[in-house]
Amino acid sequence: MVALAATLATTTAEAQTLTFGNNATVTSLDPHFYTATPNVEVTRQIFDGLTTLRADGSIGPGLATSWRSVGPEVWEFHLRPEARFHDGTPFTAEDVAFTIDRVPNVPNSPGSFVIFTSSIARVEVVDPHTVRLHTKGPDPLVPANLSWVGMLSRSIHGNATTQGFNDGTLAIGTGAYRYVSYAPGERVELARNDTWWGPRPHYERAVNRTIRNAGARSAALLSGDVDVINGVPTADLARLRADPRITVAETVGLRIVYLGLDTLRDETPFITGPDGEKPATSPLRDARVRRALSLAIDRAALAERVMEGSAVPSAQVVREGLSGHVPGLVPVHDPNAARRLLAEAGYPQGFRITLHGPNDRYPNDARVLQAIGQMWQRVGVQTTVEALPWASYSGRQGRREFSAYLLGGTAATSEASYPLRSILNLRDAARTNRRYANPEFEAVLDEAGRTADPAAREPLLQRAVRMAMEDVAIAPLYIQKAIFAARRGLQFEPRVDEVLDVAAVRPAP
């Protein structure tokens, strides 16, 4: 661990630049390219959604001032007439139609935003500031979903490419900040948009610096090189909390950290028999093997020891209090049962597997991987752990190169349907590139998506969660806490989506 700096450079709350030490790499400025939090963290400053996800996960107005359901399959949005793109182009209903049409057509997207728009069948432009979204069936989540979709301009972005956003020529939104520069893997610089429709941000400029090394982030904060950091190293939490120059802000977030398993392919690239022989079919095709791998994991130990209290153990995709959470579905650690299941499935001597994951994306991710590898070894599964930099890992994971892998996903709409669809790649009716196949489960999830009545929707969501978890479609590990540390004198609310909203950071009164 990098030693913490002994001094904190003197800065004032009136400084005109806010510098954020980010624990992950921003891979694109295209607001529809990748649903990864680091990308959203920046693009949301540049591009507004029709609605806004508040810090507590509730939904508020954005480019739409109001919305209502005008029929079982129709949502009507009234747009903000004063909204302008950074170049002065007015924002209109035509831009909403263009944006929703573009979302599913972004080439090479490793995490498509189509999950937020797939229920929309067509867009009706009523007038320049009124739009009606006609859905394929009842969808109560349309307003929440659209908080994640940055709005573009038909005239500016008509032939937009992801490269055009990354080089800045098309990074023109309606948001609180404007594009200044982007050095991939290093930093993004933004300037305040003084014509923004929302409350005027305090800081004239904002810098998002990639600092993947955990100790280096703490050192950068204590030396005054940055003003706020995320992914606070768990080993540094006690010291930072005790430091009078630092404020630590945290909340239980929406992110579930989980193990993905290659459940669909008969031949998977990183599994062999106990002596290195090629198996007739992948062990992961057998639910008993998947359950064994899950039962071998001590989630309480991961949360308490490896994560040092900065996570909450979980056996399902959403935390308590969110829609779809199943009471009584709790983590179970039973190595003996794991060994019995492996033997029943025909693997009394286990097998060999490589567990992949990032080493610079989530707090303690490499340590979590090593701990799980040891737990699997104890039940007879010979495990090799390969931890990779996020910049290379994310692309390979998106191409389905791994047999077992660690990843994180969020309940973006504060209910279970989003992480289920997103994590399992159930993005549309065609189930393009899906990670799990269970027609009965998918039918229940689809029925929940068509059910507008919350009282009727809840048991359907709970049933879908229970079905996927019992079949070990994925192996949830823990709910990550969103923890930020900042120089004292800054005021902001930690967000459940783990995003730092630069426009909401202000000097403390």
C-alpha cells in the first residue's frame, strides 16, 4: 500500500477547479456506448436525460419538466423550452425521437443502453415541446429508464460516431458542463456551461483524473492533488475518518458485485478436467455445479475481512428495501454440501477453472478474486486466478472470452428487473448475446415488465429473482457501499449509483 502523505496542501472552498480522483477508466464520451459507471459519471455532466436520477435513487425532472401516463402503453413528456445544446441549438421533441432511435444502433457497444429503451415501440412528436412514447406493452419504468439516456440533437449528431464524441467534435450536449479535453485512460476536463437550465454549478472547471491505484488515490487527496476520491481504500478508511482535514461520505449503494458463469456453451475456454483433459461438456452447464461453486463462497468473510466492512453480503441482485428483494433469501456457506453436489454431478475429483476479473475497477477486486479462488480450492476445484487491468478486461469480458468472471452491476431503476436484464444480457425480444437461458424465468420477468400495478408487480419480480438465484444464473457476492472521501469544506450527498455529480458539489456553508 502506498503510504499516506503526511500533509494536505492548503486549498480553499472558493477554488475554481474541482479535481476528482476516479478509481476507474473512462473508456468513451459517447453517452450511448457503455453503461459502465465511469463513463456515465462523465457523460451525465455533458448530456442530460429527460429525467434525473437523484442521489437517493428517486426520479426527478430533467429535460422533461413533467410526464404522465396517458394510456396503458403511452407516456407523455413535456419538455423544457429553455433547454439548449452547448452550441445554442434548441432542444426539441425531434431530438428525443432521434436519440431513442440511435440507442440500439451504436456499433461495438460492450454494454448497450438499449435496455433502457427496448420497450419503446415508437415516438410520437406532438409539438416541439411535447412527445409521446408508445410502448410495446405497459411499462411503468419508462420515466426511470430515461434518466440514463443522454439526449442528443438530430441536427448535430445525425451521423454521429463514437470516435466523434471521443475527439470532442460531437461532445455537445445540454448538460451542466462542456467538453474541454479527453485523454483516454488519463483524464477528462470540462468547463461550466453558464447557460445551463439547472442551478448554476459552483465550479468553473472540473477534472476527472483516472487514478487506479488505491493507495495513490488516498495520497493524492491528502497531498491536495485532488479534491475528492471514490473507491476509498478500505485499509485507509479509519485513518481518513480520523483526519480532521478529510470528510468521508458513504451510503449503501445499488451495485451488486457478482460472479458471472458461462452457463450456455458446451465448450468453455477456461475449464478442463482435474488432469487437464478436455471435458465432454462444460461443468457450468449443470446447475448442481453452479450451486456448489456458490455454496463454497463465504460471503460474510468477503464483506467483513476482504472488504473490511465496506460491503453487505448478498445472495440476490438487489438490497433490502428495493423492489424485487426476496425476504429470507440469504447467503449460505456450506463447503460440505458443495463437495456433495460436485460428486453428484460427476466431478468427485473436481475440475480446473480460471477465474478472471479486474484488478483496478472495484475496491479490493483482486483480493476478492484470490479469496474466492482459495474457497473453491477447498472444495476440490483447482482454481487459477487471473486479474487484469479494467481497460483490457472489460473488452474481453464483453466478447464472452471467460468461463467465470467477477463483475459489478447496478439496480439502475431501484428494482430487480434492471440488474437481471442487464447482467444476463436480456436486452430485447431477440435476447441478443444473452448470458442465461431459462424460458420460464424470462416469461415471469417479461410479465413483471408489463405489470404497471406495483402490488401485482412485486411478487412477479420476487419470483423472477428467486428463480434466477436458485438456478445460479449468476453468483451474487455483496452489495458495495458507495464511499467518497473529500477535503473538508466540500459539501455533497453520496449517491446510491456511486456517481459523483460534479454540478452538485459545493463549498460547505
